[in-house]
Amino acid sequence: MPAERKTARELIENGLKETEKLLSRKQYNAAMINSRQTLEYIVRSRCKRNGIANGDLPDMIDDLFREDIISRDTAGAYHKIRLLGEKALRDGDNNAYNANSSYQLLSKEVYAYMSDVKQRKVRRQEDAGAGYRTGRAPARERRSSSFDPYSLLKIAIPILVIILVILLVRLFRNGSSADKAAETTTQAVEETTESASAEETSEETVTIYTTTRNLNVRTAPSTDADILTTLAAGTVVDFVRLSDDGQWACINYDNGEAYVSAQYLSSAEAPAAAESGAEGESAEGDTSPAGTTA
């Protein structure tokens, strides 16, 4: 019996779950390779939906950006997942930090993709509903059926009656009552909007990077570079980006940029409100005991 063909959405969801399992088993190399494969499902699905021809993964990502289908930040995230996966495949990279970075980026992009799919579905349903409400069948049905004036009248007459009733009610309604009702409605809408905004704000999270052991802060991404200071284990750092080889992390230090070894940083998701508390624990020149790395 042939295997059941899976949809792009199923492949993407399963790919994300599989990457998470590989990370939990500390199979970091396989996790990065699987992240790249899942990303390719996302990119090919977006290209198909927008009429972009299939090709090499980097070319398709660039085409999506040029067609203004994805933002510059999204294109950058796609390329980073791709490069980490290709490095794992080519060089056998098994770095835990790289694997976690790839997974976090992939999780964000999968969520964005799923949201886009849901919005497209809602828009299609709304368009179909609008067509029926105005007496217009969808294009496929209009092509297969002839124009029927009687059916149009059956729809139009009730609508006209409803409009007439509304006009009569408005004419006889007390002006002050109408103003009060409008004010109440506006207040309810504003409260709903504020509540939705508060919920969205409360769900925002940030990634906090912490040293896993005593760690030297250097002026450049090299063990030969000068040491600016040493950070104690458990120090929260202000992460900026990874170096080109992925071995060093660029951080904000003393109003400038400095570098620490990326393999001795851990990352964790935390509510946005917790970021300000974490910043208070960041060191800008801590001196730590012996046992220092990089």
C-alpha cells in the first residue's frame, strides 16, 4: 500500500517536532540538518503559492524577498538556518549553541508561516461569504450557471426591507438615546482593543543569553585578541550576532562591541518584561576567579 502523501503544512509541523526531539537527545548535527530541510518545505510552499519557479534554496529565498513576499529580516533568518544546516551537513558541525539558534529561528518562521496560511484561509472564506451575501455566487459557480433574475430578487427584497426598517427605527429613535448607545459601543470597542493589546504584549518573549562558565571578553573573535575582562559563570550578556564561522558571539560591552566564545553561552526564552530584570544582572567588566575559558 503506497504511503500517504503529506501536505506541506504537515511536513513543516512534523519537521519542527522532529528537530525538537533531536535537540532533546543532544543530536545537534542532525537537528541542524533537519531544520534546513524543514525550512526548504516552507520556502517551496511559499514559492508555489506565489507563482515563483522552483530552484536552489538560496535563489528561491532571494526571489521571495525581491517579490516583497518576505521581509529582509525573514530572508536573513532563512539564510542563517540554511547556512547552519549546510555547515552541519558538510563539516559535521555538532555545536549545541548553533543547533539551538537554528531551532529558535525555525520555530519563529514556522509560526509566521502557519499564521499566514490561516489568514489566507480566512480571507478566502470571507470573500466567498461576501459573494453570497451580495447575491453573487463564486466565479466557479457563475461560470456553470446562467443569470437568474428571480433568484436575485429573492435576495434583494429581504435586504431592502431590512434597510427600510432600520431607517424607520432611526427616524423615531430619541437622539440622546442614540448618542448614549454610540458612546457605549465606542467604549466597549476601545476596552476590547486595549485588552487585546495587553494580551499580545504579555505574550511577547525575548531570548536571554547567559555564560555557562567563566568567560574571557576579547576585542576580536580570536584567542589571540586582547582580553578586556572576564565574565563569571551565569552572567547575562547582550548578544548581537554570531561571527562568520559561528564560533564567536559578538556582544555589547562598555558602549562597544566585544567577543566571547559562543559554545559557552546558553540561551533561553523569557517574557519581555523579564528582559529589563536580566539587564540589571549583565556585567560590564566583572573580574572572575580562575578556570576561565576562551
